[in-house]
Amino acid sequence: MESAVKCSIKILPATDRKGREQTTQQLRQVHRTESLSRLGMTACGMGAALLPFLMAVFLFWKGSSTFWAFGHSLQEFLFSATWAPYDGLTGGGNVGAAMFVSGSLVTCFLALLFALPLSLATAIYLAEMVSPAVRHVLRPVVELFTGIPSVIYGWVGVTVLVPLLQKLFPIPYGFSVLAAAIVLAVMIFPVITTMTADAMLAVPQSWRDASYGLGATRWETICHVILPSARRGILTGVILGLARALGEAMAVAMVIGQMKRFPSSLFLPASTMTTVLANDMGGAMEGGEYSAALWTLALLLFGISFALIFTIHHFGRDPMQVETEG
């Protein structure tokens, strides 16, 4: 009867046999609708859960052909410095992807080094130093950076950042690892800032009051109470920002120079895993060694992203929940 009321179905008085039959029919219709809705939501949930698994299986099937079809080893792929796959079915080339892996790691961690101090400072200001009215104005401004397309970041990097770096530093081309790291730092700044501010705001006000009651200053409270309590949320934001930087292709490809070499200098061009995939996958022969090597690179990128997500779920739980469980 309650389900029928919630669905705004008018139930006739069960004073006679006909009224009881109509009531029963309406209730059956309500239960049938609820069952179909539950089935649809279950199918959507199971599909969303199975999609990453199916993607992993597909990438493993395509990427593993480098090893079982063309006879290359995992050690050669990860640590060799020679990247010269044969774009054909016979194979015989070299698939050393170490330069691309190192290029991705260097640019991502350098971007994190640039973005983390600024993100922490902005998050502390938003969470602890401004009034709620000012916070409601500034937070959407910071979050606006998240919705800007990657190509816009890349275009601004090409037209503004690259010429500026060429004037300030001895960079022969302007396109460099440093330019890519700065662009990535701007892109991950709102992610880390928002997650850090949310984690700090989740700390109970009573903890702040207790710290002030013991004679601590605002900065002592922030450093010794707020930040340690929010450390898991901050870690989650850092890892999400790192994952965003690792998977970025368009903006990085526009400013890094796309030279297939190790990132031996911040002022010289290089390549990353994503830029190689974006540039070369369309022209590689399907089923050939070059295409298989690129699929293996995509599989490696997927594995790194999965490891980062696993780290978030394992170490980045809600700090309040962790304290409660402890």
C-alpha cells in the first residue's frame, strides 16, 4: 500500500469484489514497475563494473602479442633504449620503450613538484583563512580550470609559454620537458586543490577549538592538527592529479616537442607514452610489430593507472572514518 501511495496511484475502496480486484491489479503493476527499475539499475551497475575488466582483457590480448607473436621480452620493452619496431607482420625490430616511460615519469613528477606547493597553499587559504561567503566565490573559480579542454591548455602553452621559456632560458626550440611539466602543473592544480580543501574542511571544528584552547596559534593548528588529520584526503588528491597528468596527451604533445629521446635535460624536447600513442597509432599497420608495440605501451599505461587507483582505495580512505575505526 505504501508503494502505491509513493507512486501516486489512486487505490479504490475494497468494499466489493470488483474494487478488490482493481486494487490487486494496481499493486501488481507497482511491483512489476519496481522490479523492472531494479533490474535496469542492476544491469547498469554490473555493466559499469565489467567495462574496466573487459578493457583490461582486450588490452592484454592486444598488448601481449609483442611477446608471444614477435618474440620480444619484457626486459627489452621496459629497459631497452632502442625504439625501432618494424611496421610489418614479420617483425624483427626493437621495442625498447624506456625513453617514453622515463619521459612520462619525469614530466608528471616535475608537474607534481610545481603544482603541489601552490595547491596546498590555496587549499589552506580556502579552508582555513577566508569566510564562507568568499569561499563560495573562489572555489568555483578554481574548479573552473578542471572544465577547460586540454587543447586550450596546449594552445596557450604553444603561443605564450613556449616563446617565454625560449627568452628566459637557453632553450633552442622552446618546446621542452619543462614546458610540458608547467602545462601539466596548471592542469592538475584544481584537482589537488579541491581534494585537499575538502579533506581539510572535513576535520571537525571541535578539533580546532581544542587546539586553540590549548594555546596553539592558527598556523600551529593547521600544521599539527588539520594537515595530519587530512593527510589521506590530500594523498588522494595528489594521486588523482598524478593520474590526470599521466594520461594527458593533447596538451603535452603540443609543447613537449615529440622528439624520441630520453629526457636528459629539462630544456630539450622529449616524448611520453601518451604522445607516442596519439601520434603513431593511426599510421601503424594493424597486426604488425609496430602496432603491437603501441598496444603494449597502452597496456603499460593502463596498468600504471590501475595501480594509482588501487593506491587511492587502499590508502586514501576518508580520514574521519579512519580515525573512527582506530
